[in-house]
Amino acid sequence: MSDRPPELGWMRILVEVARLGSFSSAASLLGLTQPAVSYQIRRLEEQFGVSLLCRQHRGVELTEEGERLFDVVAKAVDGIDALARSFRLEAQKPVIRLRTDYAFSALWLIPRMHGFRLLHPETDIQIVATQRFEAGFRDDADVAVVFGTGAQFGAIGTLLLREKVVPVCTQGFLDRNGPFDNPKQLAEAILIHLDTPMPSPWFDWQSYFTEFSVIRDAHADRGDISFNTYSLVVQAALSEQGVAIGWMGLVDTLLQARMLVEAGPPLEAADRGYWLVPPRSASAHSEKLSTWLMNEVGKVG
């Protein structure tokens, strides 16, 4: 019997041979050849000075000494495997899935995302932008930011951004086509529309003018333009194509930078806007993101 301890690789080999009862099966599992496994067991028996396995016609079985050694070694191998799994899990960054629409993700979220990454560099965010929210959307995301009313989301969410709009255009467009001192004058301007289902779930130009008792001739030849995504509406306004409805919270930075200017009175909805909706089962990561979103809105408010 040698006083030199065997190398650690023998533990895995002994455990798999004992559990599978076969040199060839253990070799296949470990990616070794059958002679290599047999040789390692033989060396192990030489070092311990005892027989560990009984070779039989259809496989192998542990001897009494082999059983005693297996009891110790199997616990060590299982413990090492469990520790290795925990190391791998710790090395993987947690991923939070945020589901929202195109406008909020492009105009509000993305310009601020660096702030969340600075606070939580250990966490990755997957942004899922969509205009359609199915009934089970809370099961598909860790956090959702959805546009709607209190009747739709008040019981499950928190109002993040109340809908407040103001007409916007560039200063150059206003200088050439204004002034728009009141909504009646604004109704004569070239307008940029966002295509919406009817009735519109948010303020559009028709509901905007209705609030001010202004009737606009929809058939007048003014050269209006419309888009199916709000990001394109904003881009058209920046390109001096007309006046758009600006959602506060989405165009704030453009107004602050004077890339766009207000071109009419604001309107605010009493119970409508973007709602922060948590998942059905909250986690520490989803709560981090929810808290950050609320704090970011609070900075503006």
C-alpha cells in the first residue's frame, strides 16, 4: 500500500463505475476508453492495498472495502458537483425582461438605460417592444409598462406617466407657418398623425381639437402625413414636416434641448397613461427595475 494519496480524478471514476456497475458504461459517460478506466481502478487498488471491485461476467460490484470507500467518495463528488453548479449560476448575470411598446422603449427607456446599468451592473435587461399585449402578458415579462386606463390596469399596476400631451414642432416650422396662438389657428397647419384604432385609446388630433371645441375640415388639402409608429411621428416633426402631438415623458428631452418647441396648449387625461405592471410573482430583480422606473419618473415630476 502506497503512502502517496491518489489523484483526485480517481474519485469520479470510482463513483461512476460503482453506480453504473460497468467499466464500459463509466468510460462512455466520462469520455474515456474502457482500458483507461480499468487501469485507473487497478492503480487505485494498488495504492490502497485492497480489492475495491469484484469482476463479474456481466459487470462489477463493490467489495466491502469498496463500499466503505464509495460512501465517503460519493458524498465528496456530489458536493463538488453541487458547488460547481452554484459557481456557474453565480457567474451568469440575471436577466430581467421588460415588456413595453415601441414609443416608450425608444423615446423614454433607452435614453435612460445607462442609469440603470450604472446602479445594477450585475443585471442584464431584455427589452421586448410590442404594440400588442395579450391576456397573459404578465407571465411573459418580469416587468411591463403598458398604456391604458385605470379601469384596465389600476387594480394590478401603478400609474407611471399620466397622459399629458402638447402640440410640438421645430422652431423653424413655427416661424414659417405660425403663429399658433390658439387651437383654431393650429387646425389650419400641416399635422402629423399617428395611425390608431378607432376609437383612439389616446389623444389624437381629432380628440385634441374636440376638447377645444374646434372643428377641422378633414378633407381640406393641407398635406397632412401619418405614420403607424410614434418614433416616426417624432422624426417627421424633427424634420420640419408639420406639427405632431407630443406626449410629455416621451418628448421632454427634445423640448429641453429646443429641438422641438410647444405649438399649442397642453391637454391631460385624468385616468390614462403608462402603467407599471409587476409580474404575478415578484422577484428581487423585478423589484429593482420597478423601483428604478418609479424613481426616474419622480426626477421629472
